[in-house]
Amino acid sequence: MSFVVRPVDDVPGEARLKADGSIQTVSGRRVSAFEPEPADIDAADIAHALANQCRFGGHSRVFYSVAQHSCVVADLVAARGASPDDVLWALLHDASEAYLVDLPHPLKHRTPLGELYREVERRLQRTICERFDLPFEPPVALQAVDRSIIATERRELLGVAWYRRELEGVEPLELELAPWDPPRAEAEFLARLESLEASR
């Protein structure tokens, strides 16, 4: 892949970045987290971005991507007999982070900044659900699986895990996590997404 910087005169007006908070994705799309459009949401952009983002805001003993986390969650939801739609929802449950990145949990859930972030995140996740023809409400099985995976990741990836009220009583799974590098995480994410879309 070659990298080309196009002179502004060669870029159509609608593709130019505006001072409205829009970002440019790896595919060259322009995506506004504040006014997202389903047509702007691209599976390859999501896979690439999540594969290059580390869980826990980078505060992990080793690199462990959001894409791998999403694959593990989707695999566990599938193992519980969920429908392809529910498994796809599980795979995409953190897809908004491809465009917003994530905030560490205390900032996201206990500050005014987090309140604003969650409002934008909800709007973006709704658009992602629309793009993939999914209901906006997550499947019932997702929250329990996600929490057990978080508990497992904390045990496997963090040097010290502070108390978190929402994980009280949640036991880590008997699961050993072997972190994938970003190219593998991207490929694994896309393979699952393509398979699930084909089975719907």
C-alpha cells in the first residue's frame, strides 16, 4: 500500500475534513461521531482501528487489542447458543471505539466528561447497529459475558487490579488469553464478521 497526500484542489469538497470533529479513517472515509451516517461505517475501518487499540487505555502488561476482546466476547456468546444476530452484536459491542477511542472506566462512568462521551457513544453505536441491520438494544447474554471477560482480562493482563463495584461477585473464566498482534486481530475480527453476515 502506498501513501499519497492529495493536493486540496484534487479532493472533492464533500471529502475534505471540516472543523466539525470529523475524523478520516484508514479507508479515507470522513466520519462524524456527532452526526454519523450508516453509509460512512465500514467494517474494514472498524477492524483495523480496534486491532490497533489496546485494552485498558494501554495500561496492560502486554498489548491486547479491543479487536481480540471483541472476538473473545463474540465466541463466548456463540458458545452459549446465541443467534448470528446476537453474536454479531457481541462482536460489534465496542465498535464505536473505532471512531471515538475509549475512556478509562472511572472517567467514562464517574465524570461529566464521561457523561458527554456516553451520549456521543450511544448515538454512534445506534448508527453502527443501523449499518449492520441490528436492533439497538444489546442481546441479554452480552452483559454477563462481557463482565466475566473483563474480570478475566484484569487477572491475565493487569499487574494490579483495583476493586470495581460492577465486577463484585463476577468470577474470571477458566480462560488463558494469548494476545494476538494487530494484523492477526484485524484478520480474525473480519473473518468472524464476514462469516456472521453470510449466515444471517
